[in-house]
Amino acid sequence: MKALVVGAGIAGLVVARQLGLAGWEVELLEKSAAPRPDGYMMDFFGPGVEAAERIGLYSRLAAVAYHVEAAEYVDGRGRPTSSLDYDQFARLAGGKVLSLLRPDMEQATRAALDDVDPGRVRVRYGAPVSRVWSDDEGVLVAVDGSPNLTLAADVLVGADGIHSGVRAEVFDREEEYLRPMGMRAAAFIVTEPLLNARFRNRFVLTDSIDRVVGLYSLRSDKVAAFMVYRDASGATGDLRFESPRERLRREFAGLGQAVDRLLELCPEHPYDDVVAQIIMPGWQKGRTVLVGDACGAVSLLAGQGGSLAIAGAALLGDILGPVASPDGISSALTEFERRWAPVVEVAQAAGRRSASSFLPANRVQRLLRRWIIRATRLPGVDRLVARQIVARIAK
């Protein structure tokens, strides 16, 4: 059996590995020329933990995780206004929470391809898919590159993210499924030894209105920045006349010396994209199926993207891997969607609730957030309420 997997992110890498372990031949196609070095910090907990342990991935992820002591909100002078203890967060989240930089998470899952017999999984970078179609033999894709290729397989897995090209080719245009949440998010990594030493082992977030900056100290004197801001234009706004760097410097000026220094060092082309969900009535068509953000993006604010990517991809591997002939593909893809869609729907609902409270719109809402976070330290706070609080402020 042969599979084409489009997208060498977390979900795509896990699907390719699991199908390879099941004896499939897999072509993994990624439009980027190489693994992307930039990204944001993620809290890895929930269904992905069980899945990662089951498929033998958890130890690789734990090896690249960061130790975080607290998530701390600060005012414009850098003075703490409220904080959440991360040991408490871990207890409320079920006991296991890993703080992972997205590129490190991808590197760990990519390294896990070594568990597959040589030759089972082939990874092609710089291989954008330009066309998808089907015939009686299976599914075919045209790949632009050097040279151009046409590849055929028994099944096509679209794991190419929120702006999925496979989804646009096989299902419908992006506008039919993408639901902007009124915000944009940006992320970049810079080398800054002084800030690195100042914020080590903490997530530091600005206690600001309609915008927030998160700072994290990394290894090798680096600092990661994560920024979220209001965006009334949504995914269709015309941003062509302002570079992402200029826009971030305008949006986040005045939040303190640390933020000003990050903006000064901001690269010319940081990650900057709409915060959105993907809502679809179905994830499969013929022998094509979508997985991860391509079909069920929960948004960056839900705190479950990496966890759901691994858990969903592992489940798809469990169900599709044993299929021994093309005749069994359709029923396997139907079963995957039946079992996984309800989990994604719950996470998306949580993501929408998070979006409504992540950026305070005024001083009253900001003060309320401070009180709620402080209340998590008090004995007697209801466990379910605490879980909801943690879910709303976790990144």
C-alpha cells in the first residue's frame, strides 16, 4: 500500500511514521525548502500525551522540553501583576505538561522517522503540490519542483495546515471553511543574552489591553516572542502595503523596554497570520483525507494544536495502517472521522471561549483576569473552574 502525505509538520510526520511502521510506502511532501526554524512555544498536554506515549514518541518530546516555573503577567515597567504556578497547571492538566518550542517538536517527530525501516518513508522538501486528481487506480498529485513530478498512491493525506492546498484542490476554496476570530498572531526568535537571562524559566506576558506579548527564554541566549493583537480585517484584510515587521512595531509600541527591544530585533519576515479555526462538514472525499489543522484547526489560543495533531495523526495511523487493499480505504477514513471529529469539536468550542477572554477589551476586563488568576492560588477554588481558567490562559 502506498500513501502520499502533504505537509511535513507535526501531523504529517506522525502519519508518515505510523503508516511506515505498518508497512506502507510513504511519500511525504513539503512545500518549504527545509524545516522551518521559527515558531512559538506550546503547552503539550491532553490527548496528545497518551498518544505520544503509546506510539513511543513521548520520550523524544520530553528530551527537548523546557522547564517552566510560572506564567507571569507584567505591567509596562515589568512589575508582576499576577502569575500562575506551572506545577499547579500540570496537576490541573492531568499531571503531564511539556513546554515545547514548535520547531523542536517538529524536529523530535522528524527524528522518530528513524524508527521506520529504511526506504519506507521518503521526505521531499521544496515540493509544492499544484494539482490533485483521481482515477481508477487511486489518487495522483502534480508536484512543482526540479524536476516536476506526478506521483500516484492508494491514499492522499492532507496535513498541510490551516491554509491547506490539498483542501482547496479536493474540497473547496479556503473561504468556505476558515473562520477568523478577530485576531492575528505573530512569532519570531531573536538572540538577546540580557533578556534571555532576565526571563529564564518563565513565560512572561504583558498585562495589556487588546494586545499581548509573550516572551520565553530559550537555549543559546535566544528569546522567543509570541504576539496576539486585534484585527478587524480578518483573513481577507489588505495587508500588502505594510510589512509584517512594520505592522508589529506599530501595534506593540509602548509596552515596555523588553518589548521595544524585541521589536527592534524583529526579523523582516516574522510569522504573522490570522487566528482562525477550520470548520468543515466532512474531512474525506474519495481516497483523500485531511488531518490536523487542515481540517480541524482549533486556533493558537486553544492550547491543544500540537496535542491534537499527534493524537489525530496517531489514530489515523491506527485505523488506516492495517488496511491491506484499496477496497478498505473508504471505510477506514470514515471510521477515523467518526471517532476523531467529536474530540476536535470539543477543543474548537474551548478555543472559541478562550478567544473571547484572551485579550481584555478594557481595564475592567483586565482587572477581572488578574483576580481570576490570583484566585487559582486560594484553597477551595473549584477544580473544574480552575481547569477552565488554565485552558483560557494557556498558549
